[in-house]
Amino acid sequence: MAPRIGIGYDSHRLAEGRRLVLGGVEIPHDKGLSGHSDADVLTHAIIDALLGSCGLGDLGDHFPPSEEQWRDADSIDLLRVVIGMLPGSVVNVDATIVCEQPRLAEHRSAMQSLLSEVLSAPVSVKATTNEGMGAIGRGEGIACTAAVLVET
């Protein structure tokens, strides 16, 4: 058995008329994230970290936005597909969401619970702001980083 680490990153613009989904949980907000799928930056960052940990490419390799079958896809379903590709099991996940609004503290436990259940591993979700700096600080989008440990 060999431990393998992976790091993932994702960001999407906020847009009118979209649902805001983070870690598979719908968050009440006046805007959602724009993207080909549900644009769940938390789940996308975790997917990229998992794929990277095992040298399996990235999200775009497996679920390209040029393919209509992935339009409005539920990112939790994409995560389940990726788990099936892994040559081992997930040990743990640590992720940080960066956004100015909405406040995510009351939603963290739901995100952690759902992701932990899907991954069969502990998941820690943290949230921070960008202190008003850059596009994220202006409230134009949301970003996320994730680190994973996979035992192969």
C-alpha cells in the first residue's frame, strides 16, 4: 500500500439564473455558479485532486464541456464515476472554499456529511474570504482548493 496525495483547484463565475451548489448541497443565494455542469467548485476541486493523486488526468479530460452529455451534470455523480476509477481508497480530504458571499458556516456540516458519505472517508470543508481583493473579492465568483490522500 502506498499513499498518494493530490491537489485540486477550481473556480467559476457567479451568474444570475443559476443554482448555487457546493459539495452537492444547494445553498440559498441570488446567484449561482456558471459552468457546463452544475459548476460545483468544491466537488470539482476534489475530483481534480483525486484524479491527480493517481495520475489520471483532470476533470476536463474525463468530462469535457464540449460533450453535451455533461451539460448540467450533477457533480456528485461525476465524483462517483471518478471514485470508480481510483486504484485505491480515499483516506481523507481537506478543502477550502474562497468567496465573499454567501456565508457558508451553516452549510459546512451538510457539505462535509454528503461528501464523506460519497467518498467513504473524512472530509473537512473550510471557508474563507479573499478580503475584498481581486475578482473573488469583488463577488464575481467562487474558488476552491482541495487536498486528498489516497491509499493505493
